[in-house]
Amino acid sequence: MRPGSTQEICDKRICGVVLAGGKSRRMGENKSLISFRGKPLIEYATDVLSQIFSEVVIVCDAQSHAENRFAHLPFPILCDQREALGPIAGIETALKTLHGKGIFVVAADMPFIKDTVIKEMCLHITDYNLVIPKLGGRLHPLHAFYSPQCLKPITTAIHSNQLALHLLSRTVRSYFFPEKCFRKFDPTLKSVFNINTPEDLAKASALF
């Protein structure tokens, strides 16, 4: 157990961040706002994060920001400062804007994230700059904690066109949250299921 209660750590040191991205080519629209079981997909992520963290923000692309697509949600909206670079740019934007807070990042198209998994992962933030699940041998950077110390290496990676987020684990002190621990709270690993296609949307309905 790390110093301080889980709630203390989550309230004082971490901001929840939802990456809303832009238009999905395979879905034909911004998938964050697609209706899933009666509400926009993004609200599954914001609902869970707001139960854990006292501060939650949404990072979106410039077009979504200009069109106020997320104005109906009661969270600050950050406009991605770099276009068409993918999730790494959204994480950079959040770390730059939040001035010294760590961030727990999820994608807007992940309707099954669980508060228990996230809280358990957050117990490791004192000793590590990156806390990231390793499931089936694969890292999941869009269900992970990033400390403020990740900002500089992320910016360096962007300037070097090294945009794959999993590479960050080679340059910062990283904790690979074990699959065994993840499954204690999420036996089927649904938390990291994301929706990219209409077929995924149908599958998600079956998993609910």
C-alpha cells in the first residue's frame, strides 16, 4: 500500500482525462457522441472518472472544439494543440494545461472502464511516472497514468515523430500493471475494449 488513501491520491494529485479525438473514418462521425444504450459513448468514461477524480477534463480536436460538440457536458474542454498526431498529442495538451498534476487517461470510446481497476492502478503513482496495464503481453496506453515528468519525453517523441505511446515506457520510470491484478477487478478485461467500427458497437451491446 502506498502512502495516503486512494481517494486522497485521486483528489489531490490526479486529473481524469478523456481523449475524445475527432472524426472516425470507420464510424463516419465522431464516435465519442454515438448513442450507446441510450447515452453518448463518451459519458460512460466521464461518469466513471468523475466518481474517482475531483477534476475531469475532455481533450478534443480543433473542429469539435470550434463546433462546441461537448458543450452539453459539465467538464472543461481542452483543444488539442497539435493536429492529426493521434493520442500522444492529446496527452501532451493535458499535461501542459494541468500544471503539475498527473493524469489518468482513457479514450472516449471505452464504455466499460471500472473505477476499481483505476483506483488500484493509482496506488502506484508515488513510485512511477507511467502506470500502464500489460495484458496478454500488450501495453494499453489509453488506460494509464502519466505523471508531469512524462511531458518532456512526450514532447521530444513528437518532435522526433515517434508517436507510438508504448515507446514512452522505455524512457520514463514505468510500472507495468500486471494482468493478474487487473483481472482481480475486471476478470474479462472489458475495461480496455474500445469501439472502432459498427461491428464493435454491436459487440459492446452484447457485452454490456
